[in-house]
Amino acid sequence: MSRDFGYLFKHIQHQIKERMNYEMKDCNLTSQQGYVLYILEQNGGSLSQKEIEDKLNVSHPTIVGIITRMENNGFVKTHLLETDRRIKIVELTEIAYQFKETVERNRSKLNEEIVKGMSEEEMETLEHLLNRINNNLSFIKEDSND
């Protein structure tokens, strides 16, 4: 019997995305937008669009669409960097900070569901193995930019 770990990871990722979309629909946010809020909050509330793109590992057109919808809904504001007008800065708005607690609560709830029934040792092992898998695959992005 062959093991298809890629399919299993894809299936898990899909379930996580669907769960987050469901949990955050009342906030008028998608899972991807929630990740953008989280990344911005973790980085002082402001990053360049390119930095967000890199942290989420998504294409330029994808992040443009996400940021545009978030700006239209009042969660972020954007402006061009004064010293380099090619760089678009994305900043959290007051509205985004109002939803910060809800987004964090949804992330925590999902993380609890993911490890439900696992011992502390199993969670540490899972984290270790996921980090190893991530490191094993990290060359793919580096090599694909040649």
C-alpha cells in the first residue's frame, strides 16, 4: 500500500481553509484575509505587499486581490512608500484591530481542534515533524525562482 502524504496534507489544508472561512464569515473575512491580518499584527501592523506575498507564499495577482478586497471592506489601507513609489505598504486599520480578538479566538479554536486528544508529547512530535517536512520542501521555492 502506497502512502500519499501530499494528498493527505492537501485534504487537511482544505478542511482548515473551509473551517476558517466558516468561522470568520460573520466578520466578513476569508481564511486568507485572516492570515494577512495575523501577519500584519505580528509585524507591527504594517508590511509591504511583497513581504505579505512572501510570508503567505502566494502569487502577486493573488495578494493584490486579497488586499484589494480587504481595503474595500475597511480592514487595511495602502499607500506607496515615499522613498520608493514602487513599494506598496499595507497597514491595519482600526476596524481590523476591532476584529483582532475574534480572529485570534478562531485560530486558537482551530488549533485546539487540530490537536484534540493528543498528549503534550504527541503535540511536540507533530510540531517537530511538520517543521521537518516544511524544511524538507523549502528548497522547492528556492529552486523554482531560477
